[in-house]
Amino acid sequence: MAWGLFLSFAVGVLCALRVPILHFTIIVVLIIAGYVVTNIGSGHSAAELAIWSAILAVVLEAGYLFPHLLFYLVYVKLLGRDRSRAPAQTKSGLFAYGPFHGLGDRAPQAEPESRKAEKAQPRIQD
């Protein structure tokens, strides 16, 4: 059974390179169904078939995830270090265009009451 698990892992690795996840899920279901159908007549119990089917599915999925993990480590972690990052002073994302943008550490200050009163009264021109 060790060769079967190794072969399942290899199938998962090969499928990870070109097969979308939905198609791979269908492939896994077909492989598990084929395994169950071929081993029903061999005298194995239903519990044993269920356990080996689950192990086979986990190994197939692990094989599918392995290349994605390698790609992540190589392209994001190793090659991502070489790229320079933007300075910490430049803000981006959610806080770039806030209501207090450009004020720095100062809080907005309220207008004095006297100026508010001046704005409320219309001026009479001479």
C-alpha cells in the first residue's frame, strides 16, 4: 500500500500544476470510488474501506497542496525579500484618504464661537 500512497501523492503533485481545484475534486472522487469498487469483493470490511479511502484522499490532497506551498515559499518569501518596500510614511489602503488626511499628529480644532457668530450674521455693506 506504500506504493499506492506514493503514487497518489505524485498524482496530486502533477494535478496541482495544471488542473483546477474543481476538476481535481472530481478526480479524487472518481479515484476513491474506483478504489472502493475494486476492493469490495476482496473481503475487506466497510470500515476498513472507509478508512483507507480517507487516507487515500488526504494523500491526494496533500500532493495537490505541496507544489502550491513550494511556489508560495519561493515567490513570496524568498523572492519577495529582494523587492524594496515603500517607505513607512506613505500611507496606502484604508487610511490613505481619511477625514484627517494631511493633518499629521494634530487633531482638528474647532472654530472659535466668535467666528461662528460672524458667519451667521449677514454683513451690511456701506
